Amino acid sequence: MSIDLESQELASRREMLLKGGGGFGALALAGLLQNDRAEGAEQPADSPLAAKLTHYPGKAKSVIFLFMDGGPSHLDTFDPKSELDKLAGKPIPESFGRVITAMGEFDSPIMATKRKWKQHGEGGLWISDWLPHTAKMADELAVIRSCWTNGINHSGGICQMNTGTQFAGRPSLGSWVTYGLGTENENLPAFVVMQEGKGRVINGARNWGAGFMPAVYQGTTMQRTGPAFSNLVPPQHIATAQQRQELDFLSQLNRQHAQSRQDNTDLDARIRSFELAFKMQSHAPEAVDLSQETAATQKLYGMNDKKTEAYGRNLLMARRLVERGVRFVQCYHGAGSKWDAHSDIEGNHTRMCGGMDLPVAGLLQDLKQRGLLDETLVVWGGEFGRTPMSEQGNGRDHNPTGFTMWMAGGGVQGGQAYGTTDALGLHAVEDRLHVHDIHSTILHLMGVDHRKLVYMHKGRPERIDQNEGHAYKEIAAT
């Protein structure tokens, strides 16, 4: 239930409707109840994921979160630092204070970058030669160079970037979005997660779980091989009518069982998952059928190249899902912390950028030419960045105190860089955005006031930002 604790007045809007004008205002009450999150109205019991009104007009209707698992180096992609070359081989100056790193490499010498940098687009964004395709979409990118987090290792960092905290138990960002806004297509999951490669994201389902919220808001994972969604194909000998009768009878039994177990949200989610799966049998195969796409579109995403095929396939499916009203899609690249370049960052990032760059640029271009980019917020980043100091002579350690993410579409002002890190890219110093601020900003672009999106848990009002975030409204287009 969503409650606005800041708008409690002597007479509520509902009371005014019921009493004002001799009670004629009550005629409109039912319509307002359906979408009145600001005063705590619940959604219809038969559809907790029904689309809901926003707090104010927001351009972004869906989010595609491109998660670079392992932590890409901002110093070699979007945040050029000339001081790295000047001070290469020297210890970090004492003026930067004591540096704490995951692997204890705080005394290691500064390492120069081997990248070549150019300005791109009308805004003149600096982007390295590791990302030539993304650079062509520079005017769509709002590059945030001043991100920071608390998670110094992968488990804590990934968990915090997804849920706002380093520890298990809180809802993921995708769960908050679907709780607050619902979905515009109830024949498909509201929140979908895709992993690329053979690895598994650290923490697994914790990253897309619903935490203390009802389980219906958790993410649905797509399979990397075989059918996109598991357990959707019924036995051939069972007709649709027979299956419908079986589901109705099963639902009746489950709901009788649930009457005395109303706190068991897993049971309610399981009941709803049966109904969703039944609907998806007709709708999901078409939604993820990439054979419907032209050869030119598939090439745009890099599906004709083994190096880019896997991530390109996921991003093309992500476009098809948001096109059909799916609210939140998360696409992990390098699942299993493949971006983690403690050594040989040249080899690691050459490979990782090569597998991601063209598909990401293709996604942005495809969304734009279809008129979807304005209403789809694309977010790019990992759990943290990399240090200016070297590790093992040719790698970089984890850096949670200053790193880069970018957003595109969804009402952001592209072609600009926001915030700064210090001269070596170690600490965020200007317009610092913590993970809580990033989450609040994403909700703001979707028309949701993070201060009013509240879930009551054990008598305590919970918010995505744990009462610490601020929406970075400077990034929004006017």
C-alpha cells in the first residue's frame, strides 16, 4: 500500500468528494480510488500490477537497465583524466587521503590509460576509442561522472545498486517500479531479467527479488537457452478449455487454502503466476520471436557476429518487451563479474566493450527511430568503477567512491556530462550522486515522487531511498 505521509490533512480528498455538493462528488470516487496512490488507495484485489497513475507527468514509461557486471573503468571509457598520464608510476599524492580498496592496492602506483579520446556529438562528450558505436549516440547520453556507493566488493556493490543496500532483504529497484506503476501488459511479466554469457550474477535472485513486498513484484528471469520462459508449453494432449478448467479448480483450492494464510505472499504470487503463465502461452512466444525482425534490425544489434550476438539478442528482446508495455527490463552483461579487471585491463575491457558497445548503440538507435526512446529510460553502469592506481601492474581495483553511469531517453537532457570526480577520478566531488540518488532520479523521470512511494512494513513506512535520496532533477530535459 502506497501512502503519502506528507499530505495528511483534516479533511481528505475522499471526504470532500463524499460530503461536498450534497454527496454528488461520490459519483467520481470509484474512479479515483483505482489510482489514488497519494492517499493510500489499494489497487483492485484481482490485479496488483494494474497500471497506476503517476504523481506528476513523467516521460519515461519503461526502464531498460544495462548492468555491466563487475565494474567497468570510468577512467577508460567516459571520464578522461590527463593527470593519470602525468603521474603514472608515482604513488597517489597524500592530499587524496588514505585510500581503502577491496584488494588493498592503496600503495600501488598510478596507472596511465592507453585510450585515445575524442569529443562526440553536438555536446562534445568525451568518449574513449573503446566505445566507437556508443560514441555515435553521444547526443542521447546524459553521462553522470559523480556516482558513488558503499559497496566495496561485488556482492555488496551489486546488491546495493539493485536494492539500495549492501545486505539482503530489501526490494529491488524493479520491484519498486512495478509496485508503484504496475504494468501496461498483464499478459507478460512486469519486471524481466536477462543474463548474458554462461556466468551467474552474484547474489542471484536477491538482485531482482521483492524483499519484504509481496512476491508478485519480483523479477522474472528469462532463460538463456531454449524457450525464453520456462514451463509455458502445455502437454499436447491437454486442450485449452481443459487447462482453463483445471486452473480454475486449482485457483479455488489455493484461495481456500490462502484464506487462513493471508500473510503468505509467496502463495498469492504462485496463484497469480499460474494465471500469468496461462496468458503468456498465447502472448510470450510472439513477444520474444526475433524471427519477426528484419535482417537489418538484427544486424543493428550485432546478431550476425558471434562476439555481439548474445547481448544483442537480449537487447532486441528488451526492446520488444517495452514495446509491449513491460515496465522494467534488466539486462546483465558479463554475468559473473566478467568486467572485473584486476589484471590485464586492456585485454579484459577490449573484450567486454567489444561485446557490448554495438548492441547498446543499436538499442538506442532502434528505440529512437521507432519513437520509443522518449518514453523508455535506458540506464547504463555497473556496481562501481575502477581505481586510478594499478593492480598487478596492468589492472585496476574496485572504486566505489567515484564512477560513471549514463542515462538516455526517458526525458533526460542528453549530450552532456553531469558532476565531476577529482583530478585522478578517485572521488566524486561535484554533484555527487549516491545510489539512493540514482534510484530517486530514475523514479522522478518516470513521474514518481520517491518520497511518496511508500510501502508499510511491520508498521514502518519504507521507501526505495531509505529516506536518504534526492532526485537529480538537473538531468531532466526542460
